[in-house]
Amino acid sequence: MSGKTIFIIIVTALVTLVLFNNTEDMDVWLFGVSKIPKLAVLGSMLGLGFIMGFIAGRPKRKAEPVYDDSLDDEGQNMEPYLKEKKTSRLSDEDRDYIS
């Protein structure tokens, strides 16, 4: 087994141990005092933490390329190329050299 698998098993066992040893009711104020089991509060906070961690940890979407089918000086179609962003610091001469 890999280290990642062992870590997941240990964390799952610890979470289960903590959740099932905290089953008594507790007073919670949600616009009025109510009795809620600690198991529900701890479980919902754990679930919320996993969801927030998943959202924060996923890779960012890459921008989709924008192709330009313009004509060159002789009226022939050039190869589609990526348009440069407006914030690009390359001069026209540098762009010609790269392509």
C-alpha cells in the first residue's frame, strides 16, 4: 500500500472515532436555542470542510485558444494562430520572429 492510502485510512479511522464518541445533544443557537446532536454538527462541519477544500484545490480552467483566420499580404490564408492578449509585452517584431 502507498503512503497516501495509509494516510487516508488513518484519517478516516480517527474521524469515525471522534464522531461516534460525541453523540450527546448540545445546545446550538440558530436564531433560537435548539438541541442538536454533536454528531450532526461535527459531521456537517467535516463535510463542509471537504467541499471547500475540493473547490479550493481543483486546478484552474485554462483559457480556450482563440483562432484568427486572417489573410496575409498576398491574399492567402495564413495558418490559424493564437491571438496575443492585449496585455502582451511583445513587439510586432518579436511576434514575427517567434512565428
